[in-house]
Amino acid sequence: MNNTNYLRTVLVSIIALLFLIGLTAAAFGHGGMKHKSSSKETTKPHHKPKPKKEKKLLYRGCPSCHIKTNGDDYTLWGDVKRVFRNHRVSAPSGKPLNENTQVETCLECHAAKSNGKGIGAERSLRDIVHPAHLFSKDFQELNGTCFSCHNVEWDGRLVLLSRKIATNSKGIPKKIPIPGALRIRTYGYVSMNVFIGVVSALGLLNLLTLGLAYRRKNKS
Ligand code: HEC
Ligand code: HEC
Ligand code: HEC
């Protein structure tokens, strides 16, 4: 009786001792490791530390890049003259094309038709500017991306940034809705085959109804 009591006490003491050793080891070990690591590794922020006041190249909207600087004409019209000789010099609305021309005027001819062409030119502006910018080294050096010319609207569609957009240092627009954000349209186009098809079908229908009316008249 006494013996078993004694044994039990010893067993409980040993277990308690082991538990205590474990506990202190865990506390010291962990604490110690933590201390070690925080003294050795400097905590790395997710973002790189900013170099002081380096101005980021951030341009949104055609006229933020397409401007006339001292001597160089980088306006839309200036670039057109550089890449295409004998380009038309006025828009269908009668507006002359010059260094003040904005993209809306270009779209009078270069908006897209659903047959893939421009509404008043062979090529749509999207077919011209997408490759001309996205494969351009100069555009890359200006940090150009889709968001240089576009914004995603509430309905998930892209709009065209026709004006220079005021943004914060991350490119987020200051004014909402963005001034000069144009909805992008594709104009309907009825091909000649569809047109002829519809007219012939209507003609046939006409003949049919006429024929039926004639038969009815003859019967009565
Ligand atoms: C981030 C600056 C930037 C923005 C914004 C920008 N462009 Fe440009 N654009 C350029 C550069 C740079 C070139 C010259 C590309 C080259 O030749 O390497 C260029 C060239 C062009 C050209 C000549 C294309 C050709 O055939 O060579 C047209 C047209 C043009 N841009 C229209 C536009 C229109 C329209 C917008 C707005 C919807 C626009 N750009 C916005 C930088 C920009
Ligand atoms: C009166 C209609 C009209 C207007 C307005 C117009 N264009 Fe054009 N543009 C044409 C036609 C036509 C061509 C030659 C056929 C083609 O390539 O689409 C052309 C060709 C071009 C080309 C050469 C494409 C190539 O093959 O390399 C560029 C670039 C261009 N236009 C940009 C512009 C820009 C930018 C504006 C506004 C400043 C503008 N256009 C306004 C009718 C127009
Ligand atoms: C230089 C300016 C410029 C850049 C950069 C640019 N786009 Fe565009 N984008 C345009 C123009 C101009 C149109 C045609 C606008 C119109 O016809 O009204 C257009 C039209 C589009 C359309 C058709 C949208 C619609 O509702 O029909 C899509 C999609 C598009 N762009 C995607 C992109 C993507 C993706 C990128 C980047 C990889 C990009 N764009 C970069 C100028 C640009």
C-alpha cells in the first residue's frame, strides 16, 4: 500500500519534471530562435524601399505623350505626317487635321467597322496603334502599357483615354468619371451579299403573297 503510494508519487514527479523541462525548453528555444532571427535578418518589406523623389514615368491619355516639345512635333498629326505621306488633311466633319487634332477626329475615319476596316479608311485606329505602340522600344521606355490609352469601366469594357489624365504617383486617376474617357464603338456593317440576300428574300415573299391572293380571288 505504502509502496504503491511512493511509486505513484515518484512517477507523477518525474512526469511533472519532464513536462517542466519541455516547457522551458520550448519557451527558451523558441524565444531564443526568434531573437536570433530578428537580429540577423532585417525584415524585408514587400515593396522595395523608394529611392528618394525619383519621378516615375507615368503617362495616361494620348496627349500626355503626343505633344509638341521644343522643336519636335510629337502631336498625333506630327506622327501621322512622319509615317504616312499624302495622308488626308481634313476630316469628314470638315475639321482640318493639324497639330491640335485630337483622337475623336481621327476616329471619324479610323473607327472600326464590323468587317474589320475603318469606317472611312482601310485601317482602323486600333489596328494601327496597338502594334505600333506595343512593339515600340520608345513606348516601352516611356513605361507604356494598355493603361496608357485605356481604362476599365464599371461594365468591364475598355474606354479610350483621349485627354491627358491627372493621376497620383501610381497612375490612379484623380477625377472620376475620367474626363475625356471615350466609349469604344464598332460600327455595324452589312456586307453586299447579306444585303442582296435580304432584298431577294423580301421579293420572293412578295411574289408568294401575290400568288396566294390571286388564287383566292379566282376561287371566289
Ligand atoms: C506613353 C506614351 C504614349 C501614349 C499615351 C500614346 N502614344 Fe502614340 N506613340 C508613342 C510613341 C513613343 C510613338 C512612336 C512609336 C515608334 O515609332 O516607335 C507613338 C506613335 C503613334 C502613332 C504613329 C503610329 C505609326 O504608324 O508609327 C500614332 C498614330 C499614335 N501614336 C497615336 C496615339 C493615340 C491615338 C493615342 C491615344 C489613344 C496614343 N498614341 C497614346 C507614345 C504614346
Ligand atoms: C478623312 C479620313 C481620315 C482622317 C480624319 C484620319 N485619317 Fe488616317 N488615314 C486615312 C486614310 C484613307 C489612310 C490610308 C489608308 C489606310 O491605311 O487606312 C490613312 C492612313 C493613316 C495611317 C497610316 C497607316 C499605315 O498604313 O501605316 C495612320 C498612322 C493614320 N492614318 C493615323 C491617323 C490619325 C492619328 C488621325 C488623326 C490625327 C487620322 N489618321 C485621321 C483617313 C483618315
Ligand atoms: C496607343 C494607345 C493604345 C494602347 C497602348 C492600347 N490601346 Fe487598345 N485601343 C486603342 C484605340 C485607339 C482603340 C480603338 C478606339 C475606337 O475605335 O474607338 C482601342 C481599342 C481596343 C479594344 C476594343 C475595345 C472595344 O470595346 O471594342 C480592345 C479590346 C483593346 N483596345 C485592348 C487593348 C489591350 C489589351 C492593350 C494592351 C496590351 C491595349 N489595347 C493598348 C488604343 C490603345
